Amino acid sequence: MRRVLIVFVFGLLLSAYPLVAFAQTDDTPVEPVDSEPVEFVPRYHTVAEGESLYFIATFYGVTQEAMEIANNIIDPTLLFVGQQLLIPAADGEIVPANYAPRFGENLDIIAEGFGATPTEIIRENYLLSPDSVIGGQPLRVFSRTGSSTPGEAPGLGHIVRPGETLATVSAKYGLTQAAIMQANSLTDDLRVHVGQRLRIPTGSETNYTAIPGLWQELSFSNFPIRQGDTVAVYVEYLEPGTPFGRITSPAGELIPIRFLPQDEGFTALIGFDAFSEPGNWKLIIGGEGDARPWDTFETDFVVGSAGFGTQYIPIDDDQQLRNTENTFLNAIFIDSNPEPLWTDVFRIPITGTVSAGYGDARSYNNGPIYAFHSGIDFRGNIGTPIFSPAEGVVVFADELGLRGNALIVDHGMGVMTGYYHLNSFNVAVGDTVEPLQQIATGGDTGLSTGPHLHWDLRIWGKAVHPTRWLERLFP
Ligand SMILES: [Zn+2]
């Protein structure tokens, strides 16, 4: 079995869980260690002309043997200029880490990134088997690299096609054979076979991910996932065809994933609303190939609670009217233009302070909770101008019982924004709108306790945290 030294930097993935002290005694309470992730110290060395492994090891105050183990070096005389070496921590120094695995990462990969062994991780986390690693669910790891985050391994994946050799692959990417051999811990150039996945250590923006089968790329935009998040999924497959997939909630709700061509592959947006059940979800992605079906990729992942609160609204709600209105609007929300129309980060649609945030559960007149606040409320006077956050097409502009004067803009790819309790409309159904174009004025129509704008953002009907869209460009 091929040994691959793959290390990743996923500082963002570090869970914020407090690290638990590892040495426990019977009666003293366990002192929680600082919950801040330990700052990443790059512990890599690029081999320069004339350097030996002994010289480098001495320079960093570690043993040559530790360097050999950390880098899977079989013959220490075979270093080459430009080779990247992982510097292990000095003897005995072990840094505890909490690490949330990405999709496709298995215990071998995670262990190598930390200079740990799969057995240690299994033991520390009481895992039932090496297959019980769940994307996004933090694992406790004893790191021997001197850092609580795994190192960086930039590069692309390349799957060896019939007729290709190490020589042709390295020529294709303008690299030496030695560089590819080192990146993949290959001991001789005959160890390359058709269907093998190689890490090409090229100046790629992205980190290399090991995934099974003929998948070239399979990535989620953010981890860990929490209630209210928008997640972008990107996939690339070696053979032509069209991907499809779905996610399944812990309670068994099935949500289809709708892919669109993007770059060399396909991309999809998934919305997790505030009532998304925290726990283990399942993801399955396959594809209809031109010649044969694509390999199926299946994994579990965690959706975490966002800790939303409860808002008590001192007015009566009409639950039946709410249900009728939601059903009516949902038919509109899922009828989106497949192509994305927006080109930039969304702009805030109104200047005004926030009076109620997204996601809190709602109790009307102290009644039972059956709804969450699907968007953000902004204070405003009657007549306050309201702007489109991005390019789109107006798909609804009419009066509704609860939402009052309501406007909905379709931004494509399942993304729609809604504007409620309006005073007047500046656009009509079918109009295309530009970023910051005035589309309406604020008001106090429908079920409302005063002049305000309710703004929400839907992904194929799921109401997500709109603020995320003001912070970054999706997908
Ligand atoms: Zn609202």
C-alpha cells in the first residue's frame, strides 16, 4: 500500500471545544486548558544546495531518526534541492489537537498530518473502526509536529490514465520525477499504475485532497457546518457525465443537491436552515456517466447547533394563514433560474439598524414555538429606500396576509431574496435588477409591530443566515 505524506492546514476547522487536560487524577478537578487553538507555527524546511539530513535535523534540534520517520525517508542520502521536509517536534513534545476531518480524509491521512498513528487516534477517540471517522466531527489527536494544526500540502490530484508513466505525468506539470515521487512517498518510478491518484506538488491555490475512485475533486466550502449556513459543494470527475446527490438529516429528511457546471466540474449550493437538526447527516453523491455510472461517494458529516435563542413577539399569529402562505411561497422559491446571475458579494439592502436577527425561534403571544425568524429585521421609516443586494429578476411583487406587501428577487442557482412589510414597489415581476438598484420602499404592512424591513435569503427554499452572503462570495 502506497504511503502518502499528506498534510493539511485547516486551522479554521479546529473546533472551539475546550481541550481537556490529559492527565487526570482521582480527586482534583480537571483544569481546562486554554480553549484558543494553538497558533500554527510553520514547521517545514525546504532543502537547499549542500544540506544533509543530519545538518537539517541538528539545525532544528531534533534527531535524524525523527526526521526520517516524520518524512518517510528510506534513504537519507537521497535528499534533493527543493524537497519539503516536515520538522517533528523535539523529543517528547506532544501537542494535543482537536481536528475536524474533511470529506474523504481517512485515519491514515489525518495521522500522517500530525505525525501520529491511526491506532493512537482510534484509541484516543474510542472509535469502533477506522471507518468511523465523520467529516466535521472533531477528533482528539496527539500531534508530534510541534503544531496543533496539520501542515499544508498544496497541490492537485492527478489520476493516472492508460499510457501514462511517471515521466509523462511529471513532464505534463513541468516537475521533476523526484518531486512527484517525494510528494507521494514513492520509492521507485515503476510504482505508478493506471487509476492511481497522485499528488502533484504544484503551486496550486488549493490543498490536495485524497478522495476515492475517479473523483478528481470533492469539496465543501465550509466546515464545521452549523444551522443557518450556506454550503457550496464542488465536484470534478475524471469521466464525462452529470453528478447528482442528496443529503439526509438525522430524522431522515431527504434534501436533493442540484449541481450546475462550473469550471472543470460542477457546483451546488445547500442551505441549512435554523431548524436543521443538529447531529450526524449523510451525504451521497453519484453521477450519470456517458459510458457508465460514476463511483458513488458516501460519507457522514456533522451539523452543529448555532445556539439561536427565542424571540417573544407580543402579537397574535395566524398559524393556518402562515402555513398557507409558506406553501404558496415555497413553490416560488424552488422555481429558480438554474444559472447564477450575481457576480459579487451581496450588498446590504437597507441602511438601518437590526431589530431582530436571523434564526431565533418565535413564540407569538407566549404561544408554542413552531417557527423561527427566517431573516433579519431592519428598523426603518415608512418610505425608506430598499435596494437589491445583487443582480436578479423580480419573480413576485404582491400583497400577502402575513408578509404584507412582498417582493421576491430570484438571483439564480436556487438563491432568492425576499422583502416584506413594504410600503411600495419600484419594480414589477419580470424586471431585471442590478446591485444597489432601488426596488421598494419600507413600510408597516401585514403582521408587523412597526415600520421595518424583513429581509430573507433562500437556498432552494431553505431560509439561511443572510449575513453570510454579505461577507463572502458564493459559491
Ligand atoms: Zn422579520
